[in-house]
Amino acid sequence: MALSSSFLAAFLVAAASSVSQVAHAMPGSIVMRATSNSSIPGNSSSSSPMARVCGPNTANVTCLNRYGSLLPPSYSRDPDPSIGYTGAEVPDDSSWSLVQNADFVLFDEKRGLEILGSAPKISRGIIPVLNVIHEAPVFVPGINKLFVTQDGPPGNMSMLQLDLNTDPPAVSLIETDPPIYQPTGGLYNPKDGMVYLAVHGNNGSLPNGQKQHAGIARFDPKTLKAEWLVNNYYGFNFAGPNDLTIDPVGDIWFTDTDYAYVIGVSESPKQLQLATWRYRPSTGQVQVMDTSLDYPNGIQFSRDGKTLYVADSGLESYNPVPTRGAGDFYNYPIRIQFNSTGPRNVFAWDVARKGQDGTHPVITGKRVVFQSLEGAPDGLKIAANGYLVIAGGLAAGVDITDELGNQIARIQTSHPVENIQWSGDDLKTLWLVGIGGITKVEFDLAGPDLANYYN
Ligand SMILES: *[C@@H]1O[C@H](CO)[C@@H](O)[C@H](O)[C@H]1NC(C)=O
Ligand SMILES: *[C@@H]1O[C@H](CO)[C@@H](O)[C@H](O)[C@H]1NC(C)=O
Ligand SMILES: *[C@@H]1O[C@H](CO)[C@@H](O)[C@H](O)[C@H]1NC(C)=O
Ligand SMILES: *[C@@H]1O[C@H](CO)[C@@H](O)[C@H](O)[C@H]1NC(C)=O
Ligand SMILES: *[C@@H]1O[C@H](CO)[C@@H](O)[C@H](O)[C@H]1NC(C)=O
Ligand SMILES: *[C@@H]1O[C@H](CO)[C@@H](O)[C@H](O)[C@H]1NC(C)=O
């Protein structure tokens, strides 16, 4: 059952006591139009519930009428972004509980059922983890392993390695050589067989005299040998490279945010404006690409390479005072604040190529394509068919939209989801990793073959 874990129960209590309730309906301003169309939601005793059971019975699947955009006026929702969509209250439509208890919620029934296939399945709690953020899930096809990083606790040098050759996977803790402190974004590059990491840990007193600034590193998943590629911008240290992707000409784009400082794995506050950057492995150059987002986060290109997507998770931001965590939802106190009116959007840009050799990127036409239903968008990935899969950040689930941001479905978990990754021969297993949890989903929405990502 979604949202029933002790984690969220504790979190809801903490959030309710610290945030005033302001999300009440406008007084007396909504007149429900009489209608003969029974699929338009009215109230619980009418014949038109907003949600109904639908699809295959291998999981709890709920179809929502008309995106739930007309609720009985008695509905309310606490604006705290850590309170999920399912935390809304809809007392006059009992079918709302189907949404709250669903594994999969379909907004666009036709395309949603295509995504689910004939036997969708969700497996919760199969990997025991610490109550910290899990991130950077990277699938390496040849050896059939999934690497997952953990953000914190401070000082921890380990990464999880899930050997998918057994079911459930065999889990071990690994360290690269040399150890890389606190990576939080990752990708597998089939061209050189290496795992690339966005590393936000900044620490001058690691074991064995090792020092590290945040940046971009890579390791060989077979030997675990690691090396650094980038660790500064003309002498300034990055706040914390958060996620990364490789574009069609082989350049690495990464987002820089100061969540490392927020969660206590960086010694230094930010020195640079938070931004989206491009690193050229061919020359070593690092160039700024966009400075318009508050907290640039997940980043991907569409499969034709012509659209850039970047998430802005700015409603989760730095707070000088450690106020959250230590029992309410994290292993230890962290400096984070939630502002429900802050940014929680995914943006898209058109990408053109200019310059002497025709490889210099120019991004134009910035537009917002999606606003998170809960939390703030964190990691995002593109499916084989071009759909966006957007992790909920603080919130317990992921949203699936088409390439224009139209909501199709969501997957609901019992832990917040920071990032996602497909695995398997058919790339139809999706791993959702986040705070205090790793969830496995098997359905029909295939991941892209990274060796042929750009088409
Ligand atoms: C009733 O609503 C459904 C779903 O939105 C729609 O397909 C159908 O055309 C509507 N029928 C009428 C008579 O408006
Ligand atoms: C809900 O709908 C029923 C049947 O259509 C109606 O009798 C009842 O008054 C409605 N209740 C509210 C609170 O609007
Ligand atoms: C659906 O949810 C109910 C109630 O939480 C649970 O008992 C049942 O096992 C679930 N069904 C599936 C297929 O997961
Ligand atoms: C690091 O995290 C792992 C869990 O993934 C835990 O078993 C280990 O004790 C931690 N080590 C330190 C030094 O915190
Ligand atoms: C830096 O690393 C040391 C040694 O592992 C650890 O004790 C400390 O908490 C870390 N500090 C930060 C800010 O990551
Ligand atoms: C919340 O975010 C909005 C929009 O970014 C900003 O105007 C406002 O000042 C923020 N409030 C707080 C308390 O930080």
C-alpha cells in the first residue's frame, strides 16, 4: 500500500505540525454543473466516482476520470511538498482511496495501459538500505549489475552493487579505486564501457590523506579503477554536480546544485551560481549552458538529440539551520527547507548545433513542460519510446509523461524516489531509488538501448 510506511507516517506528522493548512477550496465559488455524463466526478453518493479499478490485476491499478481536475469542493491538500498527491483529502468521494492505495495511477487510460502491459508488478522493500538518499542507479548490461550510490551518512565511502544474475539480487558494498566520495548522478557509456559519475562530495580530510573536490569522475565497472575528469571552474569549486548526461557529439552535460552542503557531505558553501554546464572530454573545456534554474537537477536529451530537458527542484532549498531529519525523515539533521510555491518544474529547450565544426550547442526556446504533482522533479530519464520518467524527489513516486509533458501515469512507492534506471535484456525492469528505499517495477515501458540512444 502506498504511503503507509512508518517513514511517511512520521514525516506526515512532522510536516503537519510545521506547516499551516492553507489549501482549502475557494469558498462557495464552485457550482457543480448538472450533467448526464457519468464519467465527470461529482460527489461520493452520485454515480460518478473519480477513480475506478482498471487494467491487469497483477498490481493495484487505478484509472482516474478526467485527470481528477474536478473534485468535490470539500477536497483539501496540505501544501507541504513532501506530502504526496495521495495525501490530498477528498472526503466526498470514497473512490479516492483507490488512488491512495494504487501501485499505478493512470491518467491517460489508453497510453497508460500500453505502458503497463499484461502483467505489471511492483516489488517493494526487497533491498535493505539505510535511511539516506539513494541515487545514481547505473545498469551495466554486460555484467548485469546495477550500481547505486548513497548520499550520506557523512564519511561513508561505499556504493551498493546489485548483482541482477540472482533474484532477489545479491547486494554488496563496493569502493572504487581510488574511492570516490559521494557520487549522486551516474550513467553508463557503452562507447568506452565506463560508468560516469556526477560527484557532489567535497571533503579535504578523507581516509588515507585523500582530498576531494566535487566534479565529474568515471570508473571501470569490471575493475572498479576510477579517475577524475573535472573538479573546478577556473579555480572555483562546484557546489555539487548532481546529474549528468552525454549529448550526441560526446560532450558531458551536468547540473550543479548545493544539496551536498545541505546534507552534510560538502565542507564548503557554494562559490558559483548554480547552473547547467557542458564538459568537452575532447578538449577539457567546461562552459556554462544555462543559469536560469534555481536548482538544476535531472538532465537528459530527447532521443533525436534536439530537445534538452532539465528539472528544477528549487522548492527544496538550502536552509542555514539544520531543521529537518534526525528522526522525522532522515538519518541525521540536514539543512533543507521546503517552499511549496518554489520551482518544481521540468523545462525543455530546442538544441541547435553551430560553430566552425558544427558541434557547438545553442539552446533556445526554453519552455516549461511539466510541474510535479508532489515533491520536486529530481532525476529524469527518457524511455525507448521518448516518454519522460520523472522521479518525485521528496515524494513517493515517479510520473510518466509523453515528450510534451502530458501526464500519462504514475508509479507510487512507499519511499521518496530520487532517480530511476532500467535493467534486463528487454530493459523492461525499472528500479526506483530514493530515501530509505529501492523499488523494482516490471512493466512494458522499455528503457532505451544506450548503445543506440540517439536515433
Ligand atoms: C463522457 O465522457 C467521456 C470521457 O471523458 C467521453 O469519452 C464521452 O464522449 C462523454 N460523453 C458525453 C455524452 O459527453
Ligand atoms: C451528492 O449526490 C447525491 C445524488 O446525486 C445528492 O443527493 C446529494 O445531495 C449530493 N451531496 C452533496 C453533498 O452535494
Ligand atoms: C492491492 O491492494 C490490496 C490492499 O492494500 C492488497 O491486499 C493486495 O494484495 C494488492 N494487490 C496486488 C495485486 O498487489
Ligand atoms: C556505509 O554505508 C553502509 C550501508 O550501505 C553501512 O553498512 C556502513 O556501515 C556505512 N559505513 C560508514 C563508515 O558509515
Ligand atoms: C569528510 O570525511 C571525514 C572522514 O571520512 C568524515 O568524518 C567527515 O564527516 C566528512 N565531512 C564531510 C563534510 O563530508
Ligand atoms: C518561496 O518561493 C517563492 C518563489 O520562488 C519566493 O518568492 C518566496 O520568497 C519563497 N519563500 C520563502 C519563505 O523562502
